[in-house]
Amino acid sequence: MRVGETGETASSEPRLRAEIVAAGASLTRLGLIRGAEGNISVRVGPASVLVTPSGWAKGRLQGACLVLCHLDAEPPRGASSEALAHLLTYQRHPLIAALVHAHPPGVLALATRGAIPDPELLKEGRLLVPRVARVPALAPGSRELAEECAVALGRAPAVVMARHGAITAGSSLREALQRMEVLELLAQTALSAHGGRV
Ligand SMILES: [Zn+2]
């Protein structure tokens, strides 16, 4: 669903806040983030986005702590340190309605070997994450990293950030979350296969 074009209004904001809280708990439970790692955002209207706050354990988010950001303004204080990457991505890609950034251990392990998850390994890969892009190791929170991510997410729904983690996009938060789960499954499958050699 194109959230920005289908009449989503402030009335849907409580539901979207609850979805982000549930997504933070899910990412934590699955081991894709630990503690305050990672960040999540959802488009709530044509020019506004809800972003997770900086420094909060994502497994214990509360709806009221999420930060409302405007696409044409700098991220407000308290928003995730990676909020700029989210805002630039939404500005440039109207079809993207949700973003998930995590530090999946398998994806990171694979990246140390110079590899990224291969969508062809599994049926779910082809279906949900048909392309995976990568961006170089740049300073977390920097404009350079934000720009690289925004460009890469125009080419692929999943991006591996070298020595850092991954970011997935979706037309809903559910889709972005599923893509992160499948990305990690692809990585774990590659690591387990062939006696651990990639
Ligand atoms: Zn990170």
C-alpha cells in the first residue's frame, strides 16, 4: 500500500506507533538487534515519518517515545542517530513506506568474508529480497552514509552496510521486517552450508 497516497491520516498514527513497538520487540526477540541497536521508521503521511528514538532499547519501546519527523526538515533532537538516512530515503522513493535497520549477526559474519546474502539460495529470497545491494563502511550517522543508503535502496529492497548491519525497505512495516528476517536466513544458510565456507 502506498501509505502517502491512500488517505493515511493522523487517525492511523496510533496504529503505526503500535506496529513500530511490536517490530522492535520482534527484532530483539529474533536476535537481529541487541539493546538500543537498530532503528525503525514508518511513513505516516506524504511529508511525515515516525522514527524510533535514540538510545532506547528497541525491545521495550513505547508508542509515545517515537519521534515524528518531517521530510523537509532536519531530524529533531531525540530521533535515531540514523534518522537522516530514513528521511532521505523517503524523500526520494515515494513507494517506500517503512524501513528497518538491524545488526543481524549472520549478515555481519558473511560481510567479514566479503560476501552478501544471495537471494537465489532460497525460495523466500527470490520472493521477498530479490536484490541485495551494499554500501561501504562509512561513519554511522553521517550524511555520506545516509546518501549511500538512500541511493542503494532505490536499487534494492535490502542493503548491507559494511562492518555495520543492514537496512530493509517495504511497502509496509510488516514487509520491511520480513525482508530483514529473510536476509538473515539467507546469510545463516550460506554460513551453514559447505562446512561454513562461503
Ligand atoms: Zn546500526
